Amino acid sequence: MKTIAIAIDGPAGAGKSTIAKIVAQKLNIHYLDTGAMYRAVALKVLQEGLDPSNHEQVISILPSTHIGVTYQHRLQRVYLDGQDVTHLLRQPEVAKAASEVAVIPEVRIKLVELQRSIAQNYSVVVDGRDIGTFVLPNADRKFYLTATLEERARRRWLEMREKGYNQSLEDVKKELEARDRNDMNRTFAPLRKAEDAILIDTTGKSIEQVANEVCRYLTDIFADGL
């Protein structure tokens, strides 16, 4: 049976993960959160007491770092060296470290192999920063979600407040600016819109509005499922 791949790229806070999860649910296929894989590597780096910006240190632990992904009732669980670490991956320090380790080509190559393998075996909606340009360049449909920096910072700030993290809106905005620079200026597979990706600006739009807009572009692929 042919598998289907939907790629959703964009900067942090643009709503990629939320929309990808909803679209996957509507299509009754798997959602693959690639960012969680990078956060798992970042978690390992922090657990080992290493500097995530030190490429040599990060590369040194890659051979002994094992990332796994399973699905329970279509919900993704991420394993680090055999342990389920899903609940640890959204901590601010892990997310910040993930942005630093993600620029390392050796890290990306290691995880891209896993991501492509999953996409070969399952129909998936995949979100990230280089899915349509590098990870799955032949995806059946590609999207690029964006929003103003102010909107993205506000969303991330509200999300962190709900989870009990006490960061100022200004600090969140600065972190997003730094992450944008890292993602867009890395030499290996930088964040950019694929030429054949559909651009959707999510500023001022509800989650439901964006999800419906994405799904309208998928009716030809999933005629029976939308």
C-alpha cells in the first residue's frame, strides 16, 4: 500500500505542531514530530553535562545515543536510550539546547535516517524546519506556516504559562529571534520555504481556521477522508 507524506515547515511558534496533529487526526494517519527527536538529543547532551553549542562534544555522544519512536493510540512517544522521555522534552532549557544541536550536520543526518524510515512505513504528517526541502523532498504535499514574531512569541509565552514556566514575554521573544537566526542561517539544511510549498500566514487566525485551510489543499489526495 502506498504511503502518503504531508510536510509542514515553518519557524518556531507558527503553529506547525498543533496543526500537524489536527490534520493527522482528521486524515486518520500518524503525526511525526521531528522536533521531539532533536529535543531528545539535546536532553542527552544536558544530562551528560555537555555544552550543546560545542559540536565536538555533541558529536562524541552520537554513537551511544539511541532515539526511538513508537505510537500509542496514534500518539507519538519518544525514547532516549530505551527510556520514554516524552514528558521531559518541552522544558525550556531542552528546547533552547535543541536549537543549538540541530545545526550540527551529524545530528541531522542521524535523525533524518530515522524520519525517512518512518515515512516509508507509515502515512504521516511531518512538521519541522527542513521537511519539504531536505527530509522528504518528494512529499505528496508541502506547507510553510508562518506568523509575525510578536504573534509567535505571544503564543509560546501563553503555552509556557499554562505549563507553569515563568518567563517574560520579552524573554520568549528574544529566544525566538535567536532560534530563527540559528534555523535560517545554519549551513546544513536551513529553514526556508520549499519552492512547491503552500504558504499560509497564521497571524490572527484560529487553530481551526488554519487546519481547515490546510485540509482544503488535501482534498485531492484524501478524497474519501475529508
